[in-house]
Amino acid sequence: MKTIQLNKTNETKREYYIDWLRDIVVLILIPFHTAVSFSHIGKGYTYTAAADNSWLFIFISDFFNLWIMRLLFFISGMSVFMSLKKRKTQSFIKDRFKRLVIPVLFQLLITGPIAGYILAIGRDNFSDSFLSFYPQFFIQSKKYLFWGHMWYCVYLFNFSIILLPLLSTLLRKPELAKKINIFLIRKNNILLPMIIIIFFEAILRPQYPGYQSFIGDWANVVTYSLFFIIGFIVVQTPAVFEVITQKRIFFLISAVCMTTAFLFCKRKFFIEADLRQLSIIAALWGAAAYCWVMSLIGFFKKYLNHNSSGLRYLSKTSFSLYIFHYLILSVFNFFLLKTKLSNLLIWTITSLGTYIVFALFFELILKRSKIMCYICGIK
């Protein structure tokens, strides 16, 4: 292994691979959430009468569910560090509210009830008008997902505020983060955060399998906050990312092995799992997730740390796509599932159609509306 130089955080060079990772994750959400409609791993996405247990939909659902949000929270921790460096506390909180809370309110008042109405008609045989359904969306919030996929913004806002004293301390005393990072780049110490994540997953996941309510969703709260804090700490020392990049092949092989074990345990060996078996599945989940996050960070830093017109467009549109993708794909699935098309064909049409409809929606409406530009953070 070559010698690693422990330098200060680069103040001028933008790490474009982080933008690529974030934007591609948002793109992946469309085929992932469409597949969930068939695999039924999330009840709010159920549009088929019975789950499609083909390995295609199981793999798409379970595989992306392993790491996709954990990677986002890791990246978010890095972004929050950069934001706190540029802003005072009051300005930071105001920025978090604008970027995260306002889009959630838009989801709760507009897009969420519309998607919930489609779900009520398609799944629950609801036959009344949208206006009669509207209060039911709030009364039966869990049934219709309430803030839905925007839970990520809710969690990120809460982490940013609740953990602010810790984050501010780490920012004021950079030697603390430096000591941690010096420790992480020695030998194989970069694996130690994975051990912590595995421990909490094995302890908490069997008892709290996950409904994104924040309060009571302790397995997700602890796991996501750990990835968030790790991202906040390691971004302060570029040498950590050099180590991650050097170990990217190791992390990839480990991720594939852990994912394979996770899928077979969850879907084949432990069908009616007891508490011990659920802990094993959760431990494999934690290990696979950490390895995928590290591997993807390493590969993207190595091969996609550059700017392009495509990246600039994705960065401009990705958060808008995140806000609207679920509503668009819900409309596609609502109508397509009434046909006799195969599930695979419906999944394909819905996924591609969502990209196309959103692109038209963005170009013709979103970017031309000052209000929507404000809500969606379109510059």
C-alpha cells in the first residue's frame, strides 16, 4: 500500500463523484420503487393483488433496499459538514428548513394525498371523490404512507437539528475528527464502523423492522444516524477516502458475498424466522450495506470524479425527480395493472415512462414556475 498523506480538507476542489452518487441514487429509485409494487416489501406500494415472488423483483427490491438510503445519509453527513462550515448556526437551521421541511409540507398537502387517493382506489376499492378522501389521508396516515418517500427529508432534518451540538463540537474542535480519522486509516480499522453498525442492526432490527415514523423507528434512526455521523467525520480528512479507494475491490467482493448470504437467508433458509434468525439477517444487512457504501464511494471517486453537462443537468433536476417520481409511477401502475400485460413489461413501461414524463414536466412546468423552483430547490 502506498503511503497516505494526511492533509487538510480541500477547500477549493469539488468532489464531483459525490454529485454523481447522489444523482444516480435518485435515478435508481424509480425502478426500485416500481419493483416494490410487485414484491410487496413495502405495503404502501402494493398495487398487485398478490406478491410477485420472482427473483427479479425480489432482487431489485431487496438489493437496492440494502444500501441505497444508507449511502444517501452518508453523503448527507458530508454535505452537512460543508454547509456548517459556510454558515452560522441560525443560517444553517433556516437553510435546512427551506431545503427539507418545505418540500415535506408540499408532499403532505399536495402530492401525498393524490398518490394516496390512487392507492385507495386501486388497493382499497375506494369509490368516493378526492375531496372526500382528502381528510382520510391524514386520519389514516400510516395506511397511506403520510409523508411517504419524503421521510428521508424528515429524518435528515431531525438529524441535522438533534445532532447539531455534536456536529458543532466536531466543527469547533477539528482535532477530534482528525484523531478518529488517523485511527481509521491504520491497518484495517476502516472496518470498525461496520462492526458498530452490525451490532445495532442485530439488536434493534428484529424488534423494529421499520416504518418511517421516526419516533419508534429505532433501528432505522440509529443506523441512518451512524452513516450520517460517519460521513460528517471522514469528509474532514481526504486520506480516509484514499484508503477507501484502495480497498474498493475488497469492499466489492465483501458486499457481494454478504448480499448473497443475506438474500438466501431472508428468502430461502429463514422463511419463518425466529428472533435469533432475524438477528442474523439484520447483521448480514448491516455488513452488506456498509461494504456497498464503501465500495461505491471508492469506485466513483476513482472513475467518476469529474464534471460534465450530464451531471449538471442531473444535479439541477434530481431533487425534483425525488419529490415527484412516486406520484408519476403510481399513475402509470394504476392504469397498467388494469391491463393483461406481464408484470415485467409493466415494470419496464412504468420505469421508463416515469423518466420521460418527469423530463417533460420539468422542462415545461417546474423550471418555469417560481413557486415550484423554490419548493424543489431549482436554481
